[in-house]
Amino acid sequence: MDMARMQAVADKTRAFYETNTAGCALLKVKEIATQPQPALCLTDYNFPKDMRRYLDDRAARLLHAMALRDGLADDTLPALAPWYGIAEHSAFLGGKVTFGEDTSWQDPVLEDACGLSALAMDEANQSLRLVVDGIAYLRERYEGQFFPMTRGVSGALEMANTLRGSDFFYDFYEDPDALKELLKYCAHALVWYYDKQLEAAGQVFGGTITGFGEWLPGRAVGQLSEDTTTMISRAQFEEFGRPLTQEICTHCDSAFMHTHALS
């Protein structure tokens, strides 16, 4: 990597965040339509045994993409994190993970909102180790070729939704106090988990490259997924979600929030 150029990209990004001037933009090349790359198939790997082989294959794809867009006007800091599908955003607390070709999912763990004893913040958890050890491996193995980045996290609402399944939405009405305790636990757990990602990834030019590849200043959280907010009312979010989302964001210096559209 041309580190002087990378520093200039980080400086430009910081200036973009700080300016109040209209009409400013960052230009980022994500894919080149005429040069597609076949996607990796998760079911071709046996995790956790094949973690390094899988990450090396992901790294090879990134390095090839970097070579294709070399010389283009591009405000991207090339970076990579482990990615095993959606399950790792909640399975670090326990439960069965199933891998498909292009994602993974976790079966609901909790029969009711009161079942916190079924969850555990265990540093030996396989999903946690795949992410955190994966970040550390990429950082060490590919130093100077691209940057490490965090995988990101689900917000407390989204974690609770995954752990409870669709019955989560009944909890707002049938057991709101237990739901609030579950959400507090999820918020505490995701901060615990994300801090480990931050430690593994380290700082890049005084900031963090977050889960969608976006550089943010300081110890930044991202992406913080809040998709479940689109399936509850604003009043429910204000009561159950906003205080915890604010707490999570306050824990870090900056945040990148991801929310799927209502579609």
C-alpha cells in the first residue's frame, strides 16, 4: 500500500465529516461491473478448522480487487474483516449456528424473555473466536497489504430479536419488564464483544475501519445494525431501544449505524 496516499484518504475522510459545506462527497469504488469476482461459498469450508484458509481466500479476492482499481480516483481505505454470515452477531452468546452457501443463521435460543441463564459471555465461544481471532490473523498476516477492520455488531433490539425469534414482538406487550432486562443484557454483551474486535483490529490513522469498510475517527462502533427498529413503533423504540442505542454509541467516539429500508 502507498501509505502516504492512505493517510491522505483518511485526512480527506475526516475533513468530510467535519465540514458544514454543501456539495462535498467521497468517491468509493466498491465493485467493477466488467470485472466480477465469483463469491466464496461458506459451505466449502469446515469451521473453525478452515478459518485461515477461508480468510486467505477472502484476502486474495481483496488484493485482486485492489489491483483492478489501482490508479482510479478512490477514497477507500482497503480493509478486510472476517465474515461468516449474520449468525456471528448474536451466536457469540451461545446457540446453534447453521451455514448456508452465502450466509449463516442462528436458531432462536430463548423460549421467553426471562431466559438469560441460557446465554453466556464466554471468551471461548466458537463464533466469537472466529471473528476476534480472524481479525487478529488478518492484521498480522497481511500487514502492509491492507488494513484490518472490525466485523461490526447488531444493536440490542436486533440481538434480542434473533435470540427470541419472532416471539420477541409479543414481549413488548406480554412481558415488557423482562424484555427490558434482556435488552440491557444484549447491550452490555455487544459492548463486551465489540471491545474485543477493537482490540484485535487496532487503530488506523487515529480511527477505526468499521464493519462496512467505513473509516471513523477514534474508537468507533460500526456497523451497528438496527434493522429491528423498522418493525416496531416509534414509541416502542423510544422506550425500549433509544436509551440502549445511545448507551452503546456513547461508549465509543463515533458510530456508523446501519438500518435496512422498509421494504
